[in-house]
Amino acid sequence: MTDEYLKREAAARHNNRAVQLHMQGNRRAAEHEYRRALHVDPNHVSALNNLGFLLIETGAFEEAVLLLQRAIGVVPENEDAYNNLGLAYFQLEQHERAQRAFEAAIQYNPSHHSASFNLGVLYQSRGNWGAAVDAYKNHLRNHPKHSEALYNLAVAYNALGMLDQAETYYHLAIKQSGANADALVNLGQLYLRKRQIDRALAVLERALEIEPEHPLGLYNLALVWVTKKKPDRAKPLLAKVVAKRPDYIPAISNLAMICAELADPDEAHTLLRRALDLAPSTPTLLFNLGVVEAKQGNRDAAIEAFSKVIDLEPEQSLRRKKAEQQLAELQPVK
């Protein structure tokens, strides 16, 4: 046996031991064994790739990049190393390099277990929803039962306003993974957008059976009751959301208007002022404040709020036109 053969065998033993430790969740011991493998054979491709992935898991992204580049230098068509390199670059927010790495992994292996999915996540994080759809669909051609990809594809379609396609993939994701509170909440929100209120109610109640304190589930269920003109049922749900998410402006705004509707303008005023402390140039909040101030007989404060809406909103905005109408009603007749 040659020294080269013995070296490769020793490195393989360390790498295999490291893989077992890694799978058991013992990252520290696994890292030690990967490094022993590389001490024996600095060009051991599996150890370079495996240690690179472990370092991504532990947040050592810069060293992971160096190791994965070394692995690619030894085996240029190494699709796993390219995929892991893309993950490292993504964590470093070097998105163009991450994209090129994922694309290289797909080039060398079009059915790679995760490169197309990771490319979709990259596009999604940048708001490039059309490209995300293409990447997820490409991934699902080879991995049709991947529930996370089905869910993400639904999210992407939803962001594009393609609600029928989004609905289809939310259902597929739920069927594949079982009842999932996030997917059910998103589906309920989609039914709200489609004005299918009873379907939204059923789905959101199901989501809250799984996760009773889900903030967006509570918020969207409150919107269902607002739509059904039952503010008394919406109010406690919104109050719970605001207690959990005190900076969630839509919930504060809706709760304030329900308080105003239920003859509690002082509480409405307090909520809107609190929200405006967080987001002082939000036209919706200012408009609602104007409505509440007008109901309380605070004419000057209402005029001030509506005037700010007009300053902030573009000329053709519906909210601006409503603010102009409110302002005209408040202005004295000359």
C-alpha cells in the first residue's frame, strides 16, 4: 500500500466519523473530525464540503466560503459544493454570487435536491416574485411533494396577485404537510381578498384551533367579523393582537375605528395617537384620527389631520379625495 492510499483511507475514516457525529447533532466533535480529515488530506473533497456546510450552520460563513471554493477547485463540477457556497453567500448577503453558485449547482445537476429551491428563496427574499415562481416550479418538477416549496410557491403567486394559483398551492402544501397554521392563515387572508368571507372564517378558525395565539390569524379573523359588520366580535381579537404586537399599526388602526364605532372615541383617540407616535406620516392613521377628532367635535384637530393626509397622498388617491370631502364639510361656509 502506498502512502497516498493510506492517507486517503485515514482522511476517509475521519470524515465518516464526522458525518455520524454531525447527524447526531454533535457539531463540535464533528468539526474536530472534519479538520482531522483535512489535516491528513487537505484536498479531501467530502470533508471540505461537509465542514463548509457545518460552518454555515454555526455562522462561520467566511471560512465556509473558503473551504467550499477549495472543494470546487478540486472537483469543478461539484454541485453540492456550489449549492452550499450559494447558502454561504446568501447569509453574507452577497446575492449575485449566491445566485451564480445556485445556478452552477443546477447546471451540473438539474435535479439537485435543493439548489432550485434555494434559488427560489433567494429571489423571494429580494421581492423578485416572478423568478421565484419559476425556480420553485423547476424544483417541484423533480420534488413534487416538497411541502415548503409548495407553500413558498403559493406565497409567490399571492404576492403577484395570482390568487387562484396561490389557492391551489396553499391547498397542496396543507395536504402534503398536514394542517399548518401559517398556510391556513395565508389561505384565509387570500379568501378575504377574494371576498369569500365564509370560507375565510372557516379556514381561520381552523388555523386558530392549531395555534390559538397566532397574531395574523387573530387579525384576519377580526377582519372577517368587521366585514360581517360584527365589530363587537372583532374588538377582543384586535385587542389581543395589539397586546402581543404593540407596534402592529394595522391592528391598532382597526381597533381604534371599532372603538369609535362602539361609542368609545376616547379610547380610539388614544390608540391612534399611540400609533402615530410609531409612524407619524401614515395617511391611514391620520385620516382615521381626523374622523375621530370630528366625532369628538374637535374641529381644528380634525382639519389638521385631514390636511396632513392631503399633503401626503398623491393627487389621484382615493383617500386624498375622501380627506378633501371631509375637509370641505369642516370648513366654514363663507
